[in-house]
Amino acid sequence: MTITYKDNEQIIHEIKKLMIDEKTTQREVAAKLSITPQGLTKMLSKKNFGFEDAQKILSAMGYDLVLGYSKSQIAEQMDSQA
């Protein structure tokens, strides 16, 4: 799955959506991380949730976090107009 990054809340939302799609509970993910389900909830709701947190959770679910970049559509439009 590929998403365009907007903010950390979007990443959290996508992780929760993936859990639902995979029929994986927070309890199961927490157990794989050796933390309590409450600990996982706390991790998902912290203000400074980052890529390292996302990577840990996704890894526990059997996924890799893959980062990439592409030129924004706005920049491409500006380049073509120049």
C-alpha cells in the first residue's frame, strides 16, 4: 500500500485501518511488542508519534515501513509552466 504523507495522525489512522483489514487486534500486536494493550493505545495516541513507532508496530504485524519521495504535483506543474 502506498500513501502520501500528510501528518502523523494519518499514519496512525492507516495503521489502525490495516489492523482491521488484517483482522489483527491491538492485543495481538501489543503481545508481539511485549507491551500491554494499554501501552499500545498510549503509543498510538502520543503527540510525538513518529516513523520509529510506526515501524515497530508494522514490523510486529509483519510489514515493513518503506519511505520514498516523489516530486509534488504542484512543483511539476510549476516546472512545466516555466
